[in-house]
Amino acid sequence: MAALASTPPTLTPPRPSFLPRRPPGCPRRRAPPFPRYAASASSRNRAPRPRPASPSPDATTVRRGVMREYVEAAREMAPDGGPPRWFAPLDPGGAGGRVPGAPTLLYLPGIDGVGLGLIRHHERLSKMFEMWCLHIPVEDRTPFERLVEYVERTVKSDRSRAPDRPVYLVGESVGACIALAVAARNRDIDLVLILINPGTSFHKSRLHSLSAFLDLVPDPFHLSTPQFLNFLTGNFMKMSSTFDGAGQALSEITTGLLPSLMFLADILPKESIVWKMKMLRTASSFVNSRLHAVKAQSLVLASGNDELLPSHEEAERLQGTLEKCRIRHFRDNGHKILLEDEFDLATTIKGAGYYRRSRQTDFVSDYLPLTAGELEKAIDRDRVLNFATDPVMLSTLPDGKIVRGLAGLPREGPVVLVGYHMLMGFELGPLVTGVLRNTGIHIRGLAHPFMFSESSEQLMPDSSHFDLHRIMGAVPVTPVNFYKLLSEKNFVLLYPGGAREALHRKGEEYKLFWPEQSEFVRMASRFGATIIPFGVVGEDDLCDGGKRS
């Protein structure tokens, strides 16, 4: 640490090192390619093109295949000895390029230590971050405190290289403990912690009681213990719960994966598991005594179906303890959430508003375009509303003729769409997704600051209630954000009546609550923006029981 602090400013700080190179002539080690579930990001104002649909395997086949490929990838990493070290999981050029000014992301693995926990997410994350993964060899016995110091040296090195950018620490179980420990020791460094089922709850878990009997387990390690089937290979209980006859399904899955399970038992022998469980116990105690010192921005991702750790309750506790902490609950996911096909870490980070490339979040410049999967999710959210109301869009051509469809909508910005809210603003979702799907134009909405406040999340029944709005590109309504959007020639959606208009009372249907002086006109004229007033009819009539004529 002292040598690092005294590094001359003319020298480039040391970067994390790759895993040892293989001898010439040997093929390069690569993790097996995983199935990709999200399309590449689109350009700023164009709709992403979904990939052609392919036959969907059932849930068992998908989960079984993901786990098998994970184990096969771990097979490639297992023979490596030596101390813990970093590796770059994916060439950013091969992933379609990285965004300018991308921050560094350091992945800190769970109890297995292999470092491949993000294997399903490498492609997307490598476009958002300069990504490094920590590999802890199976036979390594580096104590928890030494691992914290090792990660800390890397964090300080990256801070020296890019002092204006945050450093992301993504850790699961014991890796989350390492991230919290580094944050507690470095309160002056801009860190963003993504804590996935953190091991800080170890002392409250069934693993804690079970670990006391590990020394009594004979060799070879017995694979039929249900808790340790979960421990070694992920959440099998979740897999079996989706089928009739849970025991039969579990037996079939176990039989299909038996070769991989046996090999994983070889790379995680009983001695290694005993060591890592002791390290998790130490890590939990170490970090829980220092939570008060953590000042970093934190996001806790908790699985509701985690049989190993009480992650749901732990997330609530950490939110009340950590200074700047938000939580996201995933009710149906298990302990190995990163390997489950329905979970996307990049989308979760974006939705929580935790992606930034400087000290403060810039909701305009830090925004990343939608993927096809994210657009489909937004459309699916309003599917019932669209089915019930069957919305129709009309537009006006330059000659004044009103036509069905959006032929009259300009195709180049800057454009300001100014309208009024129906009750509860239900028209907002179908409007934005409908324009995007039909024209490829991505509308950025100016939204109430309430939707971006950490305290407001705690008032909602679901803390992720507003995540989809942020994913779709909503920004807090401020003059600065309005200026930035127009300067980048965006299509901007503005409701001058705001929340009061959306929450209008009986007898106030179609009534405007606009301020007397509309400053947006002056701003729009400065950029030569086209102002398009629009209206919505029908929703308030439906809510009024159809009594209006």
C-alpha cells in the first residue's frame, strides 16, 4: 500500500494482471459461450431491432444448460494454482465496443471463488464498464483480510488512473463482504457497491449451523445433502418447484448433471469448502462491525427464494444501516440469481439509476439506449391496458390533414411534445412505447423528481416501481436537463400540469393545470425545436363510467 501511494505521478498505476498465459501453440482459455438473451443497444433515437424469435426451451432445459455450461467453464479455470488474481473476461472490441469514459467494474465472486459468476452478463457489462473479475484458485488459502487488501490496492490504482470516475464493486455472498470492507476502509474513494445476496447474514442462516458439522462429513463429500446441492450448484429447489413431483424432477436434474456435479466436487473438496465456510464466518463478523463506516452508494439485490441465506430480511436491515442504500427484491429468484436466465444485471443497474460515469449522475449523458428485451418488457407492462383500451394515434400532416397513425410526426429533433395528463397518467406508457415501436423515435420524458428520490422508494409497495421509467429514459424535470436534451436533438415529452394534473379530482376532467408562464417555449425557441401540442381523450370518460357524451 505504501509503495502504491508513493508511485510517481509520471508512471501509470499498475493495472490488474491477467491469468497466466498458456505456452505457445496451446489454445487460449475461454469460457464457453452462453446463450444471449438481450439484443445489442440501439442508437439514441431509433428503436432496437429484436432478434428473430426461436423456439423456447422449457425452464428446466434452460436452467440445466446454464448450470452445466457454468460448471464446464469452471473446469477450464480449476487447474490454475497460485495466488488470487484478476482477469478480463471478454475483449470489449469483440462485444461491440465500450461507451466512452466507462467506469471500472471489479467482480468479487461468491464462495466458489472461480470468478465466472457474471458469465451470462459479460457481453452487456463489457459495453458499460471496463470489467475485471477476481479469480481465487480452489487450493488458495488467502485470509479474508488479505483479500480485502488486495482488492483495495486495485481500487486505489484505478482511482489514481481515473480520479473523476467511480469504481464499481459487484460482489455476491462473501464477495459482497469484501466490497463492504473495502468501502469501510476507503470512505474518500467514490465507490458504487452492488451487493448480491450478501454474506453479512451468515450468522442468521442455516449454513451457519450446518457448517459446524462439516468436519464430521466423510470423504468424498456427500453430494446428496440438499443444502449443499444448493451450495455447490445453485438453487435446485427453485428448479424443481416449477414441476409436479418435486422429488422426481430434482432426481432427474441431478442425474443429468451428475458428471458436472462430481467434477465440481473435485474442484471444491471438503477441505476447500471447510476453509471457505470459515472465511465466510470471519467475513460476516468483520463487516458487520464496520457497517457504520460505509459511506459508498450501495444497491442490495436480494433473492426471495434464497435457501442459503436470509437475503430478503438482510436487505431490509442493510438499507436501515447503510447511509446511501437502495434495495431490489427478486421474489422468485434463488441464491445463484446471476446464473438465472430471467435476471439481467445491466438492466437492474440502469433501472435503479446506479449507472454513472462521473461523480454525479447525469441522467442525460449517462443514459444507455434500450435493448430489445427492455423494450419488450415495457410493452408487456402495458399489455392489459392496451388490450382494454385499444389506443388509436392520430397525427396532423403539414397540409393540416389529420390522418390515422404517426405520419405527421417529424423524424428529426429537437422536438418538444407538450400535452396534458389523463387520470393517473395511464396514457404515458402506451404513448412512449407506441411511438417507439411504430416510428423508431425514442421520446425522453421530463418526470417529477419524486420518481428519482431514495426516500420515495420506501413509500412504494415495490422499491422498483419507477425503474422502468428510468430504463425508458425519463429524467428529472429541471431546466438543466431540458437544456441538455434539446442540445442533443432529442424528442422531449413535457406535461406542464405535472402531478396535480394526473391526480385531478371529479369534475376536473380535461382541465389544464399549466403555469401562467411557460418557460419551455423560450428554451425550445433557443434551439429551434418544433413544439407539438397533443391531447388524449377517452380515459377520463372510461373512469367516469361512460356518462360523458
